[in-house]
Amino acid sequence: MRRNFYLVMNKLALMLLLVVLLGCSAPLPRADDSESTPEKVGLVVSANNQFAFELFSRLDKSNNVFFSPYSISTALAMTFEGARGRTAEEMQSVFHFPEDSVRRPGFASIYNDLNRKDKKYALNTANALWAQKDFGFLPDYMSVVEKYYSGKSTNVDFVNAPEQSRVTINDWVEQQTKNKIKDLLPASPPVINPLTRLVLTNAIYFKGDWLFQFDKRKTQEADFKVSPDKAVKVQMMGLSDEEFNYADMGDLQAIELPYAGKELSMLVLLPDDINSFELSAEYLKMLKNNMRKSEIPVYLPKFKLETKYFLSEDLKAMGMPTAFDMDADFSGMTGTDDLFISSVIHQAFVEVNEEGTEAAAATAVIMELKAVMIKPFRADHPFIFLIQDKNNNILFLGRVVNPE
């Protein structure tokens, strides 16, 4: 009898172990794209691309630039879900977000597609919310973000352990980007403090091989003209005897380099004068319509870029200042207008070599509790004063019209 009991218990233990192991290998939860259509996805893509070009035109043209428009738009879309009134109107104008019935399933479909497993390249994205553990966020808000963005909330303690919370978030970002994005939230200047109530994060990672890889034996040192009168030495890769989509517009050349699987590509634009060239959705559409298959030698430098942007001032200047001040209305998050955006941070990495490309990016939107605005007491005009004892007995009473 006892032997049978042990046999049954052993079988149960094995079954439990199997369930745990299966659970560990279960795919990430999908966002709800049941109401998505190609048209809705197209509208979200158009909004993202328009924001991309507008932000790109603002960033310092004298330095290298690299960022993920998708990552920034996604993090701010989750934030937008809690915005109301003028705050929401300004955010919509900057990011060109379509209406709820389009935006939500559109973002959900894009999220699911980026996380597909049947790909010949590595591409994944993840969203997460980090909420103060005892703060009253509305269940409806959290539900919408989880349903359409797969942004699950994790409780942290910004009030009593801001540094530990910062490290926890940074560790998640580092894990999601294969260690390419480190210290997204810096310790100095401090961006996490006891007034922080919510941090919304997006991370995206890509690694793909070229469909036609460059021959390492053809890579050689060459000049790269950083200006008409200055050149630097770079490792220039070379490739020939292959056909690519190509266009020569006279003052600009363009070539499309596909990755393995032919689903993704790098479009390289080479204007004669990059300082006078303005990139737009309309120009890009016209350019792609003019591209034709051509067998053309390609020379591209190996490069690696690491960038970090504190985007608050850029987003204010682009048309959404209210989200960052004391008039911000994110009552869709909490039921009251007690939160504002204190910082938007974006960090990105890309490396291009003979084999292919590796890229990663992450965005954090930091929401803080509005501090009580203390109006300074500045006696710079006529005033009345009293001197009284502990019983409130007025001993002296006066009025100052002119202190001199």
C-alpha cells in the first residue's frame, strides 16, 4: 500500500516538473490584434514614419545620429493611453497617432509580427511598465496597455528604494537587448527619485546577416570625407557582381541592401551634400518608385554607433509641452491629474560589418508625482505685520509702505 502511494507521488512530481518545464518554454503572450487590418497597420506605420522624419530633422546634423522611431513611438503610445485633454491633443499632433480603434490593434499587430519566431534573422521587441507598488493606477489603463501592447506591469518601490528600482529596470532593458543597451536610466544625473510613480519602457533588438555578404578579403583602408576639406581613414567593405535595387537621382544615389530572408533591408542614401538634403516620407516614396534592379559595385564602411538622447526638450519643441509641466493631464492613468512626464530617454546601438547588422534600442518614459507648488513669500510690496505673544495677544501692529 505504502509502495503504491510513493509510486503515485513520484508520478505526480514528474507531471508537475513537466508542466513547469513546458511553462518555461511557452511563447511570450501576444497582443490582441483580433481587430487589426492591413489598413490599420498601414496608418500606424505612416504615423511612426512621419514622426521619425520630423525628429530626425531636429537632431544635431553635425554628429552621428541613430535612433529607433518605433521604440520611441511605442513607449509614448502606451503613455498616450493615459493622457487626456490638451495633453492628449498635443501628444497626438506630435506622434500623429490615429484613433483608438486603429492605433491599438495596429500597434498590437506590429508587435506580434516583430516577435514572430519563423524568421531568418533575430528581431524581437518587448514592453514593460514599472509601477510604484502602493500607488492607485486605474485597472482599465493597465488592462489596455497589457492587452494591446503586451506591456505587463511590475511593482517596484521608487519611494523607499529608487536606486534598486533603477537597477531592476536597467537589468530588464539589458536582457531584452542582448546586453547592447546598458544603463538606460543613469544614476547621474538622477532620473529616478522618490517622486517617480511609473516608468514605461520599450526595448527592441535586431541581428541579421546580409543576403549578399561582403568579402572580408576585399575590406581595405580608405578615405571617408567628413567634409570637403577633411577625410578620415575607415575600413571600407566592397561587394560586386550582385544585383540590388538602385537609383541615381543626379544629386543622390540610393541602394537597398537586403538581409537574409528578404523581409528586411538597409536603404542607404548618399546625397552629394548631406547638409542641404531634407528627408521626408514623400521623397522616400518617390525614390523607391525610381529604384531598379542594377548590378553595381558597392562600397560601404564598417561602423559602430552608440547614441543616447534625452528627448524632453525636443518633444516640447515639436508641440507637446503640456505633458512635461504641472498642467499635464494623465488622469486616464490614475483618475486624477497628479502625474507628469519628467523625462524621456532613448538609447541606441548599431554595428555594421561584412556579415550583417546588429542593432538595439530602448526608450523609457518616466512619470513623476506633481510636487506641491510652493509659492515663494516675497515681501516686495506694502505689507502689514503683527508682533504677538504665545496667547495671540497682539503686542505691536504695523504697516510698511516704504521700508526706507
